[in-house]
Amino acid sequence: MRKQEAILLEAERQFARFGLEGSSIEGIAAQLGISRQNLLYYYASKEALYVAVLDNVLADWIASMEELGSVDTPEQAIAQYIRAKLRFSRERPSGTSVFTREVMAGAPLYRDTLVAKVMPALKTDVKRLERWAREGLIRRTNFLHLMFVLWASTQAYADLAPQFALFEGKEALDEQDFEAAEKLLTEMVLRTLKP
């Protein structure tokens, strides 16, 4: 299990940096100090390893999406959701990058999985927001696009973190940067949804 986790982690780093085309089984194996054959024992091909990395990232991402349904009030749920998504961006920037590359390319290897796994979670979140709007707890808006905006704004703190850090005049974003982003995004969304 530990070896598989190490392989996934290194593959995630390399796929994030070099893409699927620029990465190799040999390069990943060499970085781990194992043979190509040893790596292929766990994953039959580079594409199988790539899909395993995407599966791992998606499982964590869907877990963060479930935050919206874990509490009863819209304010708490939205705050928790934004916190979870920013935490994911901070803790898994390489995973987010691999995922973004795949989606930006039109998800050639992962389209069916995205439809099968993300769509149900997204529909559940939109329905929950619609219910809160019917109950008068939040203002009605286009909840599907609200989710897209939340995804984009929180994911930017992974995908564009080096650029944001550069403009902040530092090597990397720190805890305070993520806390500031969380506060601002939460306030903006809650202000938009105020009934």
C-alpha cells in the first residue's frame, strides 16, 4: 500500500509538472529508486497510472464537495465548502494541476468518469441550494454557475499560487493568504445569496 501511495504521489508531481506526454514510467520509477518493471507491477501503463492519479485526486475533491451537505444552515455550509476547497488547493496543488490539465484538454481519458462521479455530486449541491432558496434562506440565483465560480476561485489558489505569491512579494502563499481568500470569498458569496 505504501509503495502504491509513493508511486501515486510521485506520478502526481511529474504529471503536474510535465503533463502526460512529458512524463515517463522510467522517470517516475527512477525518482522513487525502483525499477520500471516494479512500477509496472502496480500500474500496467503510464495511462493507467495517470488515471489512478486522477481517481485519487477526484476522490479527495468529491469529499470536499460533500462539505456543502454536512451542515444545516446555508451560511455554515458555504463557509465550510469554501474552506474545504481552499484546503484542497493548498494541500494538493499538484493534483489540482493534473486535474486541470486533463479538463483543459477536453478530458480525453477521463470524460466518462467525470460525468459519472462529479455530475451526481454537483446536482445534489445545486438541489440543496435550490431548496434553501425555496425556503427563503438564500436568494435565488443561477446555482450551477455559482458552483462553477466557487470551483474556479478556490482552484485558482492552486493553479495560480506561484503568480499570486510573486505579486505578494514572497516565495509561496502562506496560511494567512489562504485565510484571507477564505474570508473574502465567503463574504462575497454570502452577500450575493443574502435573501
